Amino acid sequence: MRSLLRTPEIGSLVRDSSLVWLASGIVGVSFGAIAVAGGLPVWVPVVMSLVVYAGSAQFSAVGILLAGGGPLAAAATGLVLNTRTAAFSLAVADVLGRGRAARLLGAHLVTDETVAFALAQSDPARRRAAFWVSGLGLFAVWNAGVLCGALAGSALGDTGTYGLDAAFPAVLVALVLPALRTDAAVRRSALLGAALALAVTPYVPAGVPVLLALAGLVLHGKGRTA
């Protein structure tokens, strides 16, 4: 990993990742504040962010806890919502490296953003460097934001009024646009997935539409020549 961090292009990767880190920190502050303002002790969102590290799953789990649900129900919901990372892990399996430690740490850093940022790169070496740069930075900033939000607690008021929930979707759209422009198969899959997610959003719990959107992958590869 040290050789990757000495890559001459490291500066451009840091620059390109900074917007994702900023969005992560903002949403992390929101998560920490919501958890503590709802009555959870400061250590709960902080430890959850370090150990679980799954934004949408963390929000859902805390929502269940604050609504009176038990820890088992909260954990089960988080696991279901995070099953999409299994597909993401397959997509970046060759990026993580071959060492056991690298694969273990890399698996913990797999998120929507790190995978999208890595796969947007043009060659294997840059994809690997992009994954680690974005992943380590995202992990650090997310946890710092959660800690700040948890310490601030209810002082921030209703974080929903700030529109913080729009930060991550905006960043993801920016990351996937290059692939959508150049690959017709990706466009077909994305359009079907988005249509499915929008159709079921009013009827299913938060996070489930994202899982159902994976059905759009059935169109990937159709229309390609052998």
C-alpha cells in the first residue's frame, strides 16, 4: 500500500476525492447529532461508525432504536440494507490487493462512493490507488463528522432542515456520469434500476429501493456483440 501512496498522481486523486469527503463529513455530523438528540449516548454513534461504517444502514438502525425497537431488529435491518456491498466487493476484488490484511481492511472500506470512484479510473493501478485514497479519507472524515455531531447533540436542531440528505446522492451522480455517457449497457441498467427504485419508494422501507435497483443489472451486456 505504501507504494500506492507514493504514486505521482496521488495529488489529483486527493483533489478529486475531496468533494466526497466533504459530503461524508456533513452527513456524518447529521448522523451523530440525530442519534444523540434522540436520546442515545455519545458513544453509540461513534462506536457504530467505527465498527459498522455503513451510512444508510446506520441511519436505519438508529431510527429503529429511537422508535423503541430492539438491537437485534436494528442489526438485522442494517444487514439487509448493506447486502448491496456484496456486489460492490466483487466489482473491486482485484483492486483490494492479495494480502489478507489488505483484503480485510479493504472490505471494511467498501462503500458506494469508494467503489464508484475506483471504477471511474482508467487503468488498474489508478483504480487501486483511487480506492485506497478515497476509502481511507472517507472513513476518517465520516468518523470525525459523527464525533462532532454527537458532541454537539441537540444544539444543531433539526438537521433535516439543512437538506443534508441531498449531499451523497449529488456526489454519486457526479461520479457515475462519465460511465453513463460512454457505456450504453450501463445506461440501460441505470435507467431500469432508477425506474424500479422510484416506483417502489412510496411502499417500502428506506434503503430497500436501492437493493431492488440492482435488478437493473439484468440489462447489462444485452445488445453487446460477442
